[in-house]
Amino acid sequence: MAVAFTFPGQGSQAVGMGKDLADAFPEARRIFQEVDDALGENLSKLIWEGPEEALTLTANAQPALMAVSLAAIRALESRGFSLKGKVAYVAGHSLGEYSALAAAGFVSVADAARLLRIRGNAMQAAVPAGEGAMAAIIGLEQVDVEAACAEAAKGSVCQIANDNGGGQLVISGARAAVELAAKLCTEKGAKRALMLQVSAPFHSALMAPAANVMREALAGVARNAPVVPVLSNVTVSPTSDPDEIARRLVEQITGRVRWRETVEWFGANGVTTLYEIGAGKVLSGLARRINRDIATGSVGSAAEVEAVLAALA
């Protein structure tokens, strides 16, 4: 039985997340303190008390979700669990890739928090407010969505940003182009084409300025070979080479999150159980729609920590 750990992305945040872990495990509480110290602010208070509107801001949500995921990892480790030897692969959805890498020792928790704050600010600043958009397309073949994007772009940017599986694709780019592509997708037979309430056109070519910022930021942090291979969002292949990982993280800013292919890769390479580490159960739900042969579980509370320790003993 091979196990993979997956780490959630933006959208999984909720006020109060991780508080149960911090109360039950001193090691988990220390993660939140590390993140607070790294950012020079009390992000923990925002995570646990809100307000939700502030927690949802990209620059806050990204380090906050990483903190909860790493708190769960530290809770497991405090009870003798070791990622190396117990887990075959790790992967994360968008910002979750940073959580996966921090869990595997590629960067420190403090550096991961700072990188995600820089990433969130850079992504927000890359495109003026209101000029970009994203839309979820449900129930339409990828080739038809790509054709709609190409037809709508007309010299601007419109592309698939996320292939989440289960018939869900997310498109991203210039607002007018995305709105037109969503309309075209509906005409082509999509079950739904839903404009998303996001602050920027993530994972599109419009994010190129943010990619340049992250290239410089990643060059300035200490990087180690992760203790388990990390599957990249943009290549869906595992690597433990620190320089290659950094290059892939830069590409990820403008590239597609290939989550359906990631779960399919796990299934083809012997993974029988996926655990979602941190807030929410979004990735578990996607995994069940992509490959029903892979069992799923989550580690976001003290009770779930105990359950996973028992299952993986």
C-alpha cells in the first residue's frame, strides 16, 4: 500500500481552521507562532477569529493554509510519524505545492510563509483590479474548452488554468475574453459556466510579472532536497532536485494546475491512499471523482491525526 499526501489550495480556507490542532498539540501551535514571527504579524489571530473577508485575501489565505497544513504534519510527527518511509509522494494544489515542499523539507516553514506572502502580493499586483477573471466550466471536454478559449482570446489572454478533474476545468485571463469563452462553452454544451469570485486571473500568462518576482524570491532562500519526491503541478512528474523544483514553482505561476493528471499519475504508480493534509476536503472530493480505486482521508483535526496514525502504524 503506497500513500501520498496532498495539500489544499486557495478556497479551502475557513475561519477557525487549525485551532483544534493548536490546542491539542504544542508542536502544531509552534508552527503558527513560526509563521507569525516570519511575517511579523499575528496571522494566527486572523486564522482563528477572522474576519473572513481578510482571511480570504490572497496574501493572507496562502500563508494561512500552509500554516494549517504544516501544523497537521507537526502533530503527526510529534507522535513519532515520519514522512520519509511512510509516504511515497507529496503534491499540492497551486499554493499547496509550497505546503507540500515545506512538509518535505525543501524550505523552512518561515521561508515558506514569506514566499507565500510575496507570491500572494505579486499575483494580486500583476493585473489591475477588474481587468482579469476566472470561470469554472463544468461538463465539457477539454478540447472544446480550449477551442472556446482560443476563439475568445482574439489577441488577449484566455487559457485553461486548472484541470481539476471530475469534469471541472477553470479558465483564466482577460475579463472580456473569459466572459466570452464562458458563453461559448455554454453554447458548446457545458452543464455550467460560472464566473468565479477571485481577485486576479491566476495561472494565466497575465501573471508573468508575478513569475519574475517569484524567480527572484526563490533564489534568495535556502533550498534542500525534499525527503520524499514532490509531484509538480505543471509537469506531473516527481523530482527531488532543488533547482528543478524552484524552476517548476516559477512556471506554476503562469502554468496550468494539472490536478486530474496528478491523481491519475498516483493511481498508475501504485498509490492506493491519498490523505489531504490541512484545511477542508476539496482535494479528497476531486480524487474520488477522478479515481474511485484510490481511498481518501484527511488530516485537519486532532481526531483525524489519531485516526491516520492508527491507519499508518
